[in-house]
Amino acid sequence: MKAKTLEDAPPAEETASTGIEATVSSLKAGVEKATAGLEATQLQVRQQVKQGVEKAMTTAEEFVSFNQGNVEAFVKSGQIWSTGMQDLSKQIAATAQSSLDEGVATFKALTGAKTLKDAFELQAAFVRSTVEKTLAESGKLTDASFKLTEQALAPITARVSVVVEKLAKAA
């Protein structure tokens, strides 16, 4: 191989210019690569944010829907309870009216009793009848109250079942 001499070497300006061009070209390539990487990262972040927002919206919609079901169950339960209490109140009022009518009738009969024995017998019959009716009516009211409570709790019990199912699926 032939040794290079100063005469064979390219001028210094040309060498510096070539080096600068190579450096600029390398920097441009680096900037383009960095820009492409940044754009890819931004796109990925946007997609992740979009997915997160969509998931949050879906969760919020499910939460609202679920709570709407809870409110509907409580409203229905309240309606059942209110109607049932009105019916029970009517039943109690009818029983009280019947007892009052019987008491008035017994009082009239007592005022017309000819002997003390007749008055005691009327009074004893009235007390016996009142006790029997009170026991019978209290049994009916107890049964009706239990039935009403069961009916009023049915919508809430159904919602509790839904909660248990959702928790079981989530676990």
C-alpha cells in the first residue's frame, strides 16, 4: 500500500465540511427517531387514557343502574308497607267499631235488666265475648303483620340476592 502524503489528503475545509454534514445527518436521524418514539408513546398513552375513561364510564353506568334498582326496590317495599298498613288500620278500625257497637248494645241491655243476676250474666257474656274476639283478632293481626312484613321485604331481599351474586362473580 502506498503511504499517503499531505498532498494526497483532502483539504481540511472539505474534511470538516464532510464531518459536519455527517454529524448533522446523524442528528437529523436521531431527532426523527426520537420524534417517532415520542409520537408512538403519545398514541399509546392516549389509547390507555381512552380505555380508562371508557372503563370508568361503564363502571359509573353500572353503578347508577345498580343503585337505581336499589331505589326502586325500596320504593316498592315502601308502597307495599304503606298499603298493608292502611289495610291493617282499616281492620283495626272495623274491629274497634264492632267492639264499640257490642259495648253499646250490652249497655242498653244492662239498663233494661230486671234483676241483678241478669245484669251479671249480661256483663259476663260481654266480657267473655270481648276476650274471645280480642284473642281471635290479635291472632289475625299478628298473621297479617307477619305476612305484610314478608311482602314488604321481598323486593329488598331480591336486591340483596343480586348483590350477593355480583360479589360472588367479582371474587
